[in-house]
Amino acid sequence: MPYIHDPNGDAVVLRWNRHPSCVGLARLELRKALAGWGLSGLEDSALLILSELLTNAARHARVSPGREIETRYLAAPGGLRIEVHDASRERPQPKSPGPEACEGRGLVIVDALADQWGVSERGGVGKVVWATLSVPDADCGALADGRSVT
């Protein structure tokens, strides 16, 4: 798992293969980042959002074997941004699953938990699916541990 940590400590970038085990490992790394940033209050929602976005990319992104999925966790003023990058141009579409459906609820969950989420183009092939979470009543110019974010 290639690991890139920015010098300011406000971003963690990781690359994953498309194996289902990557989801649990990615959650562990996000949990560590949140603790380091003083954002553990966002942990439950953040981990569920990450799980849904990364599972979608690993399961549905139609790309050549060997292509990796990238996650980015970014501490932002007053909260967190989670990004999942993949090499597929296919955009995820929210569904309206019936009560007996076994899948199709991931983006509904993301929409319910995130302040905002969306899909954007990225440099090169593919897309980035992202979501943001805010710390309630956070000082919008500082991380939860008091460091300023510009």
C-alpha cells in the first residue's frame, strides 16, 4: 500500500488494489488520521462514508487489472473531506432500492451522512467521488486540535 503523507499533516493519500480487504485497511488508516487531527467525533460517519465509496469503486469501477484505487483524507477548516479516485469514467448513480433489496443503498447512506458529496473529473483518466463532513459548531478556521488551516 503506497502511503503519501503531506508535510503539513493535513492529508493522507493511499493507494489500494481492488480486493475487498482494502476497505477494512482503509478504514483503519482513516481512523488513525482522524485521531491525529482531533476529529474523532466524525469517526462513525466518516468510516461508513469511506466504506460505501471505496466498496463502490472496488466493486463497480470497470478498469484494467492492476489499476489502483486512491483514497485521500483531507483535514479541512471545521471538518473533513474524503475522496476516492478510480480510473473508471462510469459515474455512480444513486438508486431507490426496495425494502427487500440486498444492495443499492450505499449512495443513499452517503447522502444522509455527508454535508455534501459529488463526483468530479480528475487529472488523467477516471473520476473522484468525494464527501465532506463538518464538526458541529467548529471554528471554521481551525482544525479540532487548534492548528490553523489556510
